[in-house]
Amino acid sequence: MIDSEIKMIKNQILTINEDGLSINNIDLNLMVPWDKIDTIKIKNRKNRLKEIKIFTNLRGFDLSHFENLESINMELKKYLDDSKWK
């Protein structure tokens, strides 16, 4: 399967694939497996997706600063059960 990569302005790359999602920059590679994600919260403003936040039992991750939130949302829906979306 091909990984989906979405680049961020500050030299970070969000990768979404069958193993989970990872956030990579020069100094850090953070991998979050799908089974560790408890909740996903999204917010829309004026019919546009403005915020995506992912929560594990330990912490939250704000993906809103990445470009193309609609694509991120579609990729996440491929791997996560509907019950996780709030």
C-alpha cells in the first residue's frame, strides 16, 4: 500500500498508512498505531474543515496546522472505525 504524506510548512511530514500515523521532522519520528487512538474530534467552520485532533489515552495531537485537512480526514477514515469520531 502507498503511504499518504501531507507536508507541513515547518518541515514536518504527516504520514498515514496501514500501521498508523506518524509525524516526522528532522529530530523526531513519532508513530501512533491505529489501536492506540481513542478519539478523533473535528470542527467545521463555514462548511470547511478547520480542526482535527486525535487523542490517545496519554495525550492529544492537533493536526490542524497541516495543509489540506480534507485529505487528512479522508485518509483517517480509511483506517479508523466510525465509533472513534466525535
